[in-house]
Amino acid sequence: MIDTHAHIDDPQYADQLDAFIRDQQQAGVECIIVPGVNDDSIASVDAVCRQFPGYLLPAAGLHPEEVREDYRLRLDRIRRALMQPAVTPYIAVGEIGLDYHFDTTYRAEQQDAFRIQLQWAAELDLPVIIHSRDATEDTLRIVREQMVNAQMVHDQMVHGTCPNGTCLGVFHCFSGSYETARQILDLGFCLGIGGVITFKNCRLRDQLVPADGRPAIPLDRLVLETDAPYMAPVPFRGRRNESRWMTYVVDTLAAAYNLPAQTIIDVTSRNARTLFRL
Ligand SMILES: [Zn+2]
């Protein structure tokens, strides 16, 4: 299993990080991607990734909920880090995106920051980790615009495939509709699936594998994630999340797709390796 999204730099893990990482490794977690959320997290992400090089893999970006008046200054710092990484090279730009859930004060600034960071990813030839909450339409529109700007649009939009067989990024913590999933796939992106899918009354399973005869969302466009410390799966809901608990997500996907759990692990790991070029 590969965890494509876990905030292991969160202070909740600082206490016994060695033991925590050992537990994940013993449970079959191959590696963990640690996204940044702002300019301050450059240092904390670097610090944990330096302790476990090749196992904890860093990304850097300005999360939409971190966008305020001073976002340009913060972006400058993050750009400098991406250009001159302190530890291992960053494997992605993220997390970036739009979030209108709690606050839309900085809607325009969020969109500007998102555009700028998508542009960096194109320049640096890195995949992106996208956070989108209550902002699907704007997120998809901006991604589309940027792809046009980057002249990448033809293959993805005309043929629905990714350049060089790789994807451009992931919509992390996906919990949207079948139609939204299709639009994301058409743009050449993957969906990050985490603990949400195990929640009771969660409609995501039916969106990925509709019961009404529509074709299932292809498994080769899904990657596993935790969004740890958040989003712990049932039966650990509410607790500090761990990458090894992705087995509960795997089991839910295995039941939905009617495939062995090992197939879910193999395919999603392969997808993650392709997407993040591991
Ligand atoms: Zn996150």
C-alpha cells in the first residue's frame, strides 16, 4: 500500500515517530507522501522526511484554507523551497486548490494562488495534489484553463488520456459524485480515496461502482490515501489516523469492485508509482 496523502509532520506524530513508522512498514505500507500546507510546513515536512528518506516523501504547496492577504509572500517562500529543496527533491506541488466550505473571503486570492501553483507544476514537470471542497466547478474550470495555457489540453481532452501514460495529479480525499469523478478523469487526473469510503451512509461506493449499469470508475485511476491525522476509517473513526489502516479502505473497495484485496493494493500502488514517478 502507498499512502499518497498524510500529514506526518503534524505534532500528533512527533512523540514516537520511529515506532509509528515501524508499525506502518510492518503492516505493508511501502511509502508515505507528506504534503505541505503553507510556508511554515516546509520546515516541518523537511524535518520528518529527512528522518525517513525514501519512505516519507515531501510535497510543498499553499493549501487554499491558508490563503490570506499575504499569500503572495507565502507563495514566494514555497516557490524558493520547490526550486532549491533542502532534503530530497519534492515529488509534487501540493496541497493546492480551492475550499469554499467555511470561508469565501479570499475566494479570488485562492483562485490566483491555485493558478500560480498549477503553473509551477507545469514548469517543474511535477504532479499536483489538489484539495477541492465545495468548489468543484471553479476547480475544474481553473485546471482546464491552465491545461489550455500549458498546451496540454489536446490529448487529455480529446482522447481522455494522460501524456506519456502518466496522470497530472490527484484530487485528494475525493467524495463527490459519479459525474464529477468522470470530469476529473477526463482531465487526466486520479482520485484519492481515503477513510470516507468506510463511513456509514457514505454514497461514495455507489458513485465509484454504480448499481444502475453505468460503467464503474476505472480502478487504474484510484490511489489510496489517509489524510492523516484526519479521516480515520471505521472502526477507528475520530482517532488519529494511521497509514496502515488503509486496509479498511482496501476492503471496502474490494467489496465494491468485487475483486481480491490484493488486487486493489497492487493496482492502487502501481497507480501511485506512475503518478508520483516513484
Ligand atoms: Zn491534506
